[in-house]
Amino acid sequence: MIEVLIADITTLAMDAIVNAANPSLLGGGGVDGAIHRAAGPELRRFNATLGGCPTGEARLSPGCRLPARWVISTVGPIWQGGERGEADLLAACYRNSFELAASQGLQSIAFPAISTGVYGYPKAAATHIAVREMRAREADFERIVACCFSDADAVLYRAELFG
Ligand code: AR6
């Protein structure tokens, strides 16, 4: 089942929450900053052992002090106008995150709107890709949550899902 929630993703008690990280995996602003603050310094210490993550890929970390059991960090593309493979890279973020979760036997996973903040991906186009990739894995998970940080984002997700 795919659900749209308006929430701070750090509050969600899921098997995994996905982080919209940067390639260092060592923290940053936006949802990445919020997740590192809520998880505590253990997350940064663990991630320092991972050796970074290229754009489009995903890495698994323990949830540390979060209510979520695991953090899946993925690195979205920086929007550069749309001709630099951004759509495929964004889809890869969702696919690789789902693949990692499935390989661990996880049943519930929440995603933020990857790349749509600091990385500048146009929200409607990103939502279309996110929902398409969620639908592709809907049968494999008990709960898939699109965790929106604003009412406006939730309107986009609901339109894409139910409109
Ligand atoms: N819970 C859920 N969603 C949130 C939260 C939160 N606590 N905080 C922000 N969002 P962004 P990006 C939403 O900028 O575009 C970081 O510095 C936000 O409203 O966090 O992939 C990293 O280190 C937006 O809809 O991620 C990278 O350098 C969405 O999360 C860079 O930003 C994504 O916005 C990644 O940029």
C-alpha cells in the first residue's frame, strides 16, 4: 500500500526511512541534516566506514537513535536542466533503495521527495517518477510511505496517485 503523509520523516517508526543524502554520506542540510540530528553522531560514525555513495545508488545504515530501524541513504541527482540523465538517476535512487530494503526483508519504507529541495529537481516531474517507482514495488512491501514536508507536496503526490 502506498500512503501519502505530511510529516517529519525522522518521527516515523518504519523498518527503513530513506535519506536524500550527498555522496559523502556524512550529513548536510534539509532532510539529511534532520536525519543526522535525530539519529545522533553514531550515524555519521557508521557512514564514515562506507566510503561514500555515487549518485543513483543507495547504502544501508542502522537507525541509531531514530524510531526507524534502518536508514537507507541515496544520492539524488542535482537538476541541471533535464538533459544530464537526471530522470534515470532519480528513478535509480528509488529502485536501488527498494532493492536494498527487499534484500534485508524489510516491509515498511518511507521516502522523502528526493532531489526536490537543495538539488532543485522540479517537483511535479520528480513526483511522477517517485510514484511510478513506488507502484512498481507496491506488491513487495506492506507499507510504502511518500513522506511530504508540505501540503503542496502532498497535493502533487495525491494527484499523481489518485488523480
Ligand atoms: N522530513 C521529510 N522531508 C523533509 C524534511 C524532513 N525532516 N526536511 C526536508 N524535507 P533536500 P535534496 C524535504 O534539500 O534536494 C542536503 O544538504 C524537502 O522539503 O533535503 O535531495 C544533502 O546533504 C524536500 O521536499 O534534499 C544534499 O547535499 C525534500 O525533503 C542535498 O541536500 C528533499 O530536499 C540533497 O538535496
